[in-house]
Amino acid sequence: MEEVAGGRMPLMEHFRELRKRVFRAAAFITVGSIIGFIFFAKIIDTLAKPICDLQRARVIGSSKCGILVINGILGPINLQIRVALLTGIIISAPFWLYQIWAFIAPGLHRKEKRYSVAFIGFAIPFFGVGAFLGYKLLPTAVKVLLGFTPQSLGNLIQFSDYLDFVLRLILLFGGAFELPVFLVALNLIGALSGRSILKPWRIAIFAITFFAAAFTPTADPVTMMILAVPLYCLYFLAGGIALLNDRRKARKARDE
């Protein structure tokens, strides 16, 4: 990457760098999407398990999974393309996140670059843990929601609608688990102190509870608390880490 005097790049060089990073990110997503396209059947079986074991139903010739339906001639191929694309975005996340960091990195100091790498390194597993918890919660969420169906009626579920529900739940839990990563990152770059994170803890508890109640797809308290309780713990953990970091900085400043 070319730089002019003072470490600044001309505008056209920024556009070239952005184009290169976008192209590489798209290439990684494409490779991941091809993998998702190849393993489409297994992915569908995994996503459908909270409602019905499709693989077992095919083996024993059962029709009880008929509540999951796809409409239209183009419905199956559209669903396969959609699932493949979403799979590509998820499994290639470490690579396109790196491309974002690589585009920003030239404008950061060496220490800030190190923090950026650490942020990405922690953000990915935290998102994965949250997404996994959201997936494990699916059977409970589906059972609660289908429990509102009147006994005199059936319930034909469009798989595209079900996929939206699954992704909403998984992305909600995955994104929520990024809270401590963002708080610690803001503390490391000096934007937030540990005291400022933990001082409004009552407001934070209320905000987390409200967030869990408002955005979880089900209205039952069990689902809400499964999301809220880990966030309580992660919030206080992030505040504790920030306090330790503040004390380390204070000791270092006194020594200097």
C-alpha cells in the first residue's frame, strides 16, 4: 500500500484498498456459500430438528414432518441459495472480519492495531457461544410458540418463515454476547473507565432485562432469562476486567 508524506494515503488509494478488501471478503463468502450449497441437506436437517427430525422421518417413511412446507416452483432453489449464502457469511466470518480490520489498520497506531486483533480474536468465539446457546434454545422456543395453536387447527409452517425465526434467534444471542467484548475494547482504547461501566449497574440490569424481554422471539420468562442471566454475568465480568486494566495503567503511570 502506497503512502504519502505524513503516513496519509491519497483518496484514490483508499478506494483501491477498499475495492481489494471487498473483493477478498466476497471471495471468502463465495467459498463458504459453495460449502453451504454442497451440505444443504444436512444444514436443513439440523435447522429443522427443533420441529421435526427430517432425517428420521425419511428413514421410517413418516409424514409427520409435513408441517414444514415450501411453496412455488422456485421455492426449493431459492431456499437452497439463501441457506448457502447465509452459511457462507457465518463460516467465513473470521476472514471478512480480518479484511475489515486490514482496511482500518493502516490508520491505527501499533498498540491500537494490537487491540484490533484481540477484539476480532475474542469477538468471534463470543459470537459463536451466543449463537450456539440460541440454537440450543430453539426446541423450547418452538414448543412455546406452537403451544398457542388451537387444537382444532393445524399449523403449516413455511420453511422460509421458520428460517427467518431461527436466524433471528441465533443472531440475537450471538450479537448480545458481543456486549463484554465491546465494553472491554472501549476500556482498552481509553474511551470508558471501569468505574463508568459499573457505576450505572442498576440501569444496565434494567436495560438488559428490557432488551431480553423485547427482542426474544417468545414471550415466556424462561427464554428471556436464558438470555438475560448470561448477559448480567458478562456485564459484571467486563466491568471487573476494565477495573483491573485501569489499575494496571495507574501503576504503570506511577512507575514512569
